[in-house]
Amino acid sequence: MVEVKILGPGCSKCKVTESQVKRAVATLNRTDITVIKIEKIEEIMVYNIMSTPALVVNGVIKSIGRVPSVDQIIQFINEASQ
């Protein structure tokens, strides 16, 4: 099981990141991936990040303050599956 969390209050970069994650998950065509969008600042602060969007895969921060490409997200997910 892979859990992907998108951390961001809803800014444009956060929305693009969410879209990229959904495209990556669709490309992988796997049923063991859960995507969670976290928008509450209190919950985001738990990860001790200073800018959004951020991407967390299985509890590990993979990206902060930028929009990762679909290929990068696929790589993050595949690494977490090993």
C-alpha cells in the first residue's frame, strides 16, 4: 500500500500538484495507492515544511515548494513500493 499526501492550502501550484498526482496514479493503474489532500495549516505544520505544495509518500517528504513532474511522482511511488 502506498499513501501519497499532497500538502497545500489550495494555491494554484497545489492544485497542479494534485492534478499531476492523479495523472501519475492513473498512469500506474494500481489499486494500492491512496491519495490524500491536506489543506489545513495545522495538519501541514506537522511536517515542518516552510513552503507548499509538498508531496509526502509513505511518510517521507519527497518534494517541497515546487510541482513535481508526473514522471517524478511515478518514481516516488515506485521507490516507496520496493
